[in-house]
Amino acid sequence: MIELQDIAYVRSGTADMTTAVDFAVDVVGLELVDHSSGHAYLRADSRHHCLAFVEGESGVLSTAFTLSDEDALAAAESELEAVGVKVSRGERAGAAARHVRDYLAFEDPFGNVVDLVIDQTQLSRPVRFGRTAGITEFGHLCVDAPDVREAYKFWSTLFNAKVSDWIGELACLMRIDPVHHKLAVFKGDGPGLCHMNFQVSSIDDVMRSWHFLTERGVEIEMGPGRHPQSTAIFLYFKGPEGLTYEYSYGVRNITDPNWTPRYFDPAEPDAIDMWCGTTKRPGTMTQIPVSVEPQAHGL
């Protein structure tokens, strides 16, 4: 079994680098670490970056998870290939662009491109946030698949992902450590990134950001509200080119080894927001087909 250690980053193609970066810094509040050679790297915690923009076609390029070491990476390559998953082993230039020592990339059964990386660069200096949003860390990522049950079979059979809760046939929320979910799969027509999440320090940060975003005309997709599954207070909002960001506070940790996944019926008014607010599915940033990436983005 492939043991995922943590989430690593999201890589997103952008046709308008200036707008994408300005929003991530001035609105979301991330730190711009570097902007050169067609790349922009943005930081929220000790990771070198959690979000990388790459000049080219607009759309998600890949999401990434960390593994423990080179032996784990080699074993992951063998395990994936053994079940017929096509794997591309990273080259030196690709690793440098990702700020990792080594990596491999594969497509899940639904077309989402995933990187498995080792030795993601860490930064010890304090984060210089673009604005005071209260961000503490890159919290989780969510991808799309047409069948969340089949997606769970893939992630739980080959990887150490465990389902924490189900939202009908619309969402599977999975953990790879005590945090309620680091990976979510939402039902969608095709592959893509539904959203990326940032944890914040308090409910006050969520509410201040709600007012901040509203006053600036940023599209609020959902919230403020509170998820009954993770107990997190949430706020989803839309960035340029269809990238959805989420702030949340108060996520549940699961330490009970006998935790039983729960089933929430999305037809119930409190299935997604226990405060019974208006809810809708966040939009998706479309996955760029894997064959497009080397041509369009030079990696």
C-alpha cells in the first residue's frame, strides 16, 4: 500500500499570470515566494509553495502528495504499474520546477493528474502574508470524479486513504492522518480541481474575510456555514479562471481507531451546512489532459 504523508501543492495553468497572482496575494492572502521563468509560487505555511501558477492554458495541471523517501517512491511506481496505471517518472527539470527532490506523475481512473513527491522544499522563515486573513496552513484539496464510490475504491485500495464520511453519492471525504479529510472527491462530469482549502486561526478570521470579499465584489460560492461532517466553519469563494478557494476553521481530528464513516443525505437541509444556509456545489477548474502539459507548459 502506498502511504501518503501529506498534501503538497496544486499546480495550475494560467492564461493571465498577473491577475491570478494578484488575486492569490491581495485577496487570498498568500505569500508570493518567486515569480520567474513562467512560474509563480505561492506559500501559506512551511512548504516552499502550496500553489504554483504556470503560464499557458488555463486549468489544473496536477495535485500532489508527499511520500516518505525514494524507496517509497520506487515502490509506489511499481504498485501503480502492477495494476495498469500509467506512471511517468519525473525528470530533473520537472523536480526543480516543483521544488522537490524527485517525483512521479500518474492519472487516476477519471483523468485527474496526481504527483507523488519526496523531499518537498521547506522554508524556515515566517510567511509574509499578502494580507491578514489568519491563514495557518494549506488544509486540503478536492478533486472531481463521475463516481465517488469508484474513486474511493481507487484511493483506499492502493493508498492509505480512509473514508471519514459520505455525503450521499455526491462526496467522499478521506483522511490520511487524523485530520477529518485531506482529500475529498466530489461528483463531477469530468476530472478537475473542485477547490483548495486553507485553515485559518478563528471564526473571526472567516467572518472578517467574508466581509472583505463581499465588499470587493468577489463571488461567494457558499458560506459562511458549518460542515456537520468535519465541524469546520467554511467560506468558499471564486478566484480567476475558475479556481475555487476555501477558508475554514475548526476541522475535526479523528483519533478513534473504531471510527465508523457516516452517511449524510444531501436532500436534507443540514447535510452540508448544519446552520441550514443556502448551499451549492463549488465550481470546478477543469483538468488539462496529461498529454497537453509538456507541450503547453514546457515541463
